[in-house]
Amino acid sequence: MTEIRIRCIEIMRQLIASLLVALAACAPSGRPSQSEQQAIADSLTRQVKAAYDLSQPNVEQRLLSLYPPNGRVISAAGGQLLASRDSLAMGIKAFWQNVGQNMRQPKWVWDEMLFDVPAENAAVMTARYHIPHLTPRNTPHVLGGAWTAAFEKRGDRWYIIQEHLSDLPALSDSASAAQMQMPMSPSMQMPAPRKKPE
């Protein structure tokens, strides 16, 4: 099952990369320099980490701020497909009200973030994360997964226009308790997507 999930993530990453190549063709100039790509990756890292900082207030609003205020947004997760910002906003609200608010002492941990920047106005991020927390009954629990997001720059701001999320299989309470005591080891993490040779 894990191999199938990894293959699905790789296929989604390739599809999003193809989308970014198409966006790059519309860009006014060629591929950014290495330093420009790094600056874009650093900026997106800060933006995403700030939105997912569970220690700060207004989580729902910060998560939704990653997406454009209007127009189509495509989000695939849990075998479902959303294709409007309104549907996405309802999904974020439902997640936060039914899951997020019930997590005690949650911390969003980014295990890895990989970026491809084919143009000044287009970037793709593939990340792995886990969220150690306590349930309302004080039971240790860990959620986690992988996320691929295609960003487009509009004006001076980056927005996610397409994404795919894949959850890790549920862990037993004892495994969750063990994970909360230590950082994720490489054997517990999903393998990183392979980079294509340039």
C-alpha cells in the first residue's frame, strides 16, 4: 500500500510539474538563476510555515490566505477533488472545527520541503510533515502526510492554485506516543520524491 501511495505522489508531482512548465512558457523571461530560485523557495518556506504555525491565532484565516481570493483552486485529498475556493474554504473550516481545535498542544513539524522554480511566477513545493498532539482524552496522537502544491505569483504575492495531499496511515496510540517523544526517523518517514536530472 505504501508503494502505491508513493507512486501516486510521484505521479501527482509530475503532473503539477507539467502545469508549471506550461505556466513558465507564459512567463516573460526564462528560468530564474540559482540565487533567484533559492530566494523564491525561502520566501515560500516562510509563507507556508507562518500559515501553519498552530501556536498563533486565526489558524483558519491563515491557512486560507495561501490560496487566491478568487478564481479556481484545485485541491485533491482523501480521494476527493475540490475545484472552487468556496469548497476549499469549507474544507479548511471543517478540518479545523472537527480536528484542529480538538488537538491539544499540537505542533506542525515540517520534515522536508523541496522546491522547483521553473519561472519567476511559478513554483512547486513537495513537503512531508507530522503533527504530534494530544487527543481530548490526553492520548498521544500523530497525524502526518505529504503535500504537493503548485504556486503562482500574482502581483507581489504567491498563491496555491493546485494541490494534492496524501495522509500517512493511522498509527496506534502506542506508536503515536513513541513518535511524540522523538523526531521522526528516516524509517518512519515517506521517502522523498526523486528529483529529475536537469
